[in-house]
Amino acid sequence: LLKRKAAEGVRVLMLVWDDRTSLGLGPIRRDGLMATHDEDTATYFRGTGVRCILCPRNPDQGRSYVQDVETAAMFTHHQKTVIVDSSRNAAANASPGLVSFLGGIDLCDGRYDTQEHPLFRTLGTTHHKDFHQPNFPGASISKGGPREPWHDIHCRVEGPAAWDVLDNFEQRWRKQGDGDNHLVTLDRGWAAREAVQDADSWNVQVFRSIDGGAAAGFPEKPEEAALIGLETGKDHVIERSIQDAYIHAIRRARDFIYIENQYFLGSSYAWRRDDGVTVEDINALHLIPKELSLKIVSKIEAGERFAVYVVVPMWPEGVPESGSVQAILDWQRRTMEMMYKDVALAIQAKGIQASPTDYLTFFCLGNREALSPGEYVPPERPDPDTDYDRAQQARRFMIYVHAKTMIGSRSMTYCHVKILWCYVLLTFYLHCSGRRVRHRGIGQHQSALHGRWPGLGDRHGRIPAGLPRVHQPPGQGAGARPTTRPVAGASGPGRGSCRPPPAVEPGVRAPGEPGGAAALGHVRERCAAPGRPAGPPPGLPHRRERRRRAAGDDGLLPRHQGQGARQQVHLPPPDPHNVKTYEILYDYDDDCSL
């Protein structure tokens, strides 16, 4: 496709990470330790209209020779962006708009997946030529699954923020590509004029982690760098706005923080020191883990409920018993140990009956798949009594979490994911295994009401009984999307606040439940059945966490520790032919607009 577009006159420019472990020596291994096929990619586009440049991680000025070698061999270009221009209409002279894609998905083999994360049943079709399983030595499609399921996140950005993504690419192209050669000059005035008139539009901001060794245009003097929020080291300038955005969001979170990340290690300056590990050994100095634990501590001291949920892979990609994987797991353990110690000491000082896991929990994702009719039968078998063989017999495997996302419950939103609470941060690559990266992130909040169904929401996504029905405009049948009330601009009802429209009738709370107008939340109905009135069922109960109602669940609510007496509430018997899912999208407060 890229070759064809280039032949049509479209300018196609590519910056592909140059893995220094990959080789271009004929039959010798070419794809490198990271299996990114960079040499194959360059060869494929050579002599075509596509300008493909292999982009190493160049060392910064002022570093030692050893540091230069380390940077070139171990550090990565980790940005995943695609920017395309498009016409607003079919007219040949239409002003261009930009569409940018960014997030965590590599343009590489093995990345395509669906929400089902299949292990075996797509090996004869979709994943037959896209088999990816780096966790077992010798794994191949000829020996069968399980494949490694891939959990990731990406986003599409239009409007002025898309031009920021283009600016980033142009800065990098000038520094590590071909200077100003081959860059296309676009009408920058369009970026200022461009506006999306849509009630579901979002206000977004682009962040990145980069330094002057990889992008042109950075100031040379420390004083100039400080004026625009950049950090300076020894003869180099650093932008770490992704970390700054994370910290900004963590400190303003009210009820919870949800994180997905490929790795979770950092704040090594606070790790336990009695086993010989020093900060210099690891140098994972970013502040996110410590900021999270201190946030929990502040909530405990204030007597407020708060929880942090972290989703990581069961182990980093690779053979689990290998030295590199074990080292990362050890560093992650030290990070968690440091955080749990902070939380435990705060609980003890407060004198409350609670467990650190009530405030901080870590999760891994996995999948298990039954045998399907007509499933692919591999011609070979794994060696007996190996992890590969045992995983094949058990028909289960971890889902590899490659997403870099943070979601929290306050007043800001950072990038679009499947379930949007009040802010989301995307693509923050935590320092791992001594490897620094060049990365991009995006933050956003929505000034318009995004939810579809108004109702009264409580902390941690509990939904009270008696949510009101919403009037459906004429012509919108069951399951159709009702008209939402656009609000944008200054704060206040109808002018940018996240308060629901005044006509919305508040829901009914169970006895003793907290709530009120400031706790209003929106609930979206999914999979509405034809012919049934839209809106949630009348008996949907409170829950401590966001729950899903599924067939076979008796709906009995447990009594949660520290929440006092609770009524036993039973859902009506579920109809297996009409299972509905409700998701709280927001927990509103009075300052949910920016």
C-alpha cells in the first residue's frame, strides 16, 4: 500500500528503529534480538518511492564513550505514530486536514489481535502466517499454539493536536532523518482554523519523552530550556512531559487510579538497600511508583477511600527463566515492595483495620480456550515436559499487556480507551532493563457530556438502584443513541461543566448510601435488545467496584469491610437471551471541566 501511494505521488517518509543487533548479512539472522525486521523493512523499500530511514538511538552530547555505546546498543526509538493528510471534501483545492495515530501498537508481526485474544482457534486462519510466541524456545506455527495474545491501545487524533504529532515527526526527521529534504510544507494556518463541531469531541494535549539527541529545535542554553519546562543535564536537554502529566493526574485523582503497563518498575531511589542493590545499579529513577504510594498514604491519613489498580503481564516478553526476564521481575518486585511498605506504615499509623491490598492491587491477564471444531492441527508437537508442551495441554496462556494507559477519577482525561472515566493517560513507557525510550503520549478531557444514560454514581463505580429513565426523542428506537447535550466553553451548567442537564431527575439511593447531585454519573447501555425500552433495569444495585451483570449471576451483594451494614439486594433473574452490560463512564464532581 505504501509503495502504491508513493507511486501516486504521495510523500511517504518512515523512521524505523535501527536495532543494532540485527544484521544484513544474507542468511545470518537479520531480525535482531527484538525481532523487529528493521533490515528486512529497509531492503523491501529500497529503490522505491518510499523514503525509509533506519533510526538508531543516537547518544547525547557530553556523554562518555561507554555511555555512547550503551545508548546505541540498548536504548530504543519507541514512538509509534502515523500521520496522514486528508481533504475536507472532494474538491481538489480543499484545505488539508491531518489525522494522526499514536499509542502502543507496533507495526510488526504478531501484534494483530481482537478483544477475544484467541490462543488456538485462529492459528489456521488469521494468525497462521502471523504466529508470535517468543516465550518458549523453538515455538513455531508448525508446533502449534498457544500464540501470545496481545493487549494494546492506540488512538486516532484529529484537529490541532494532530499537527503536534506532525511537529514531533518533523523535529525527529530533521535530527535523525534527512534534514529538511523530502518534508512537505503544509498550510499551518489550517491548524489554527481547524475545529471539530461534535458533542463527542475531546480537548487533547500531546506529551512526549525525548531529548535533544533525537529531535531538532531544542534550546541550547539551560536558561532557555527552563523557561519552556525542559530539563537539562550534562550538555543535553530533556523533555519529560509524559512523566509530568502522570504526576499532575495522580495528585489530582479523587477515588481511584487504574494503570495498564508493559512494565511497572521505578523510583529505585526508595528501594530497600540491605541486599546490595543501589540506585546506580538500576537507575530507574522516574517518580511514578512513589507518587502513587504517597497518594494512597495521603488518602489514608485523610480517612478517605482510594484504590490503585495496576495491570501488568505475568512476566515480560521472553523466556521466563532467562536472566533478563528474571532481572525485570526482581526490579518490579522491589518496586511493589517499596509501595506496599509505604501503604502498610500509613495504615498502621492511622490505626485502621485494613490490608495494603485494599488500596493497592496488581493484576495479570490470561485466557483459556476450549477445543474448537475444525481447529488447526499442527504437524509437529513441542518437546515433552516443557513449558511449551504444558501450556498446549492446559490450553491457557497469559495475555501480554503492551498498553501504556492510566485512568483516574478526577477532572481530566488523557486519551481515548474503551472505558473512559474522568481522565486517561496513554503511552508512558516505564524505565525497564536499563533501556530508555523515545515515546509519545496524549492527554485529553471531554467538555461535552460523553455518557448516554444519566444516573447517580457512587465511589468506585457503584450504581444505585432506581436510575431514571431517559426520554428518547422521536425516531430513536430501543438501542439507538439518544441526543446528548453538548456543553463546551466556560464552567457552569451548559457551558463546559460536567454536571448533567437540569432536567435530569436524580436517582434513588439505598438507605445509608452516600451520593447526591455532585455524584451523578453516566451509564451507557450496550447490547440493547430490540423492542425493549432503553435504560437500565430498575433494580441495579450499588457496588464497590464496577460490575457487570451476566447470565447465571445471582446478584447477591457482599458486605464490604469498612462500609457498614448493607442490604442484601438481589437482581431479577437474568434472561439468557437478553444479557445487558452497563458501564459507569464518569463519576462527576463540580470541577469536571477545564
